Amino acid sequence: MPSSLPQQTSALVDPATGRALPAAVLWDMDGTLIDTEPYWIAAETALVAESGDTWTHEDALSLVGSDLLVAARVLQERGGVRLGRAEIVERLVGSVSEAMAREMPWRPGAREVLERLRVAGVPCALVTMSYQVLAARLVAAVPEGTFAAVVTGDQVSRGKPDPEPYRVAAERLGVDASSCVAFEDSPPGLASAAAAGARVVGVQSVVPLPQRPGLSRVPTLEPVDLTMIAAVAAGDVLDLLAEA
């Protein structure tokens, strides 16, 4: 999609505090903006069942945030799926795409924070290990201009937890990753964003996100506003899970 950025004549600031907003906000998709993990788990389980094996909830959780070709290999080795990796990925993506077409499962607060950033003129990028066909469904469900760049799993050579996806996103936006804030829900995603140099916010979803130095955490996106994003961009660590 077009990677043109909003025209900015000066640094953007949070109107409530006057603190600088990040150069961009980088968003994971599955589990962070939309609750599609149940769709992926159902697709994986169905594939394994066709092979006469069992796919446990723990097996499914181990793949959250992974590159799809890596997930396909695990489904072959651990789930006994007797298909090629490309065919496994095609089946998974097709199943999830159909489910997203029936219902876009937004996570609490996701649409609201995306709209705040769009109105404020802060560029956003979607950085997902899902493939382009799935990302396109999400992009079509939000106002035009919400995402200035999209990076998908079929556009990179090394998926999360490698930093490549987030580095590519920052490059497409024309900013340095270290000047960005990234939102992620999985350990591979957190590792990818942090390795790229971004300030990272963990959004609790299906996989527990342990407390660690430098990691901000939120239970959902509902409490996330421009003031919080500016604080994280400045280096503050805001751990709302620890406060709960």
C-alpha cells in the first residue's frame, strides 16, 4: 500500500502534556489489534485432526507470534500434518481469512487508539507475521490513512523474533526504529520490536507476558492514549499489569 506520510511542519506533541509523540507507532495485528488467535488455533487443530493426531492448547500457544513457515514445520513435526509447508500455510491463511470476513474480532480499545493517532497525525505501520491477504482485511476495516505502511510475513525473509519486520516497517515510514513505539502481544513479537530498537508495550492476550526491565505492559488497549504513548516514547516504563 502507499507509504506516503502525513505532512508535518513540526514535531508532534501530546496536547495534554506537551511531551513529544513518537515518530511512528508500529502495530502487531493478531492478538494485539484483533483477537484472531482463536481463529488460528481452530485452523491448526482442524489440520492436525485430519492427520489423526491431537493438537493441545499448549501446542497452539507455542506458535503464537511465529513466522507461518515455522508454524508449518512444527505442525508437520509435532502435529503429524502430512502436507507440504506451503500448503499448510495456504490452508491456515484461508481458514483465518474466511473467519475474519465473517467477523472482525477487534480487541478492546484498538479502534479508538488507532483513531486518536490518525487524527493526531502520528504515522502507524502494521507489522504482522500474517500474510498480505489477511492484513488487507484489517486495513480495509479502518479509515483510509490509518496505516502508512504494512509489513507482512510474506514480505520479509526473516520473521519475528528477528528484528527484520520492524526494521523494514521503520524504513518504509522513513524513520528510525528507535524513535518508534511498538505494541505487541507475543514473546517473539516483543523480541523482534526490541531488537529493532523500538520502545515496546506488551498487550496481554492469550500468552502471559512476564514482567521484565524496560517493558511497559497493559491488559488491553483501552487505557492507551496519546499521553501514555508519549511517555513510553520518552523512555518511561508504564506497567499497568503490575499495578493491577
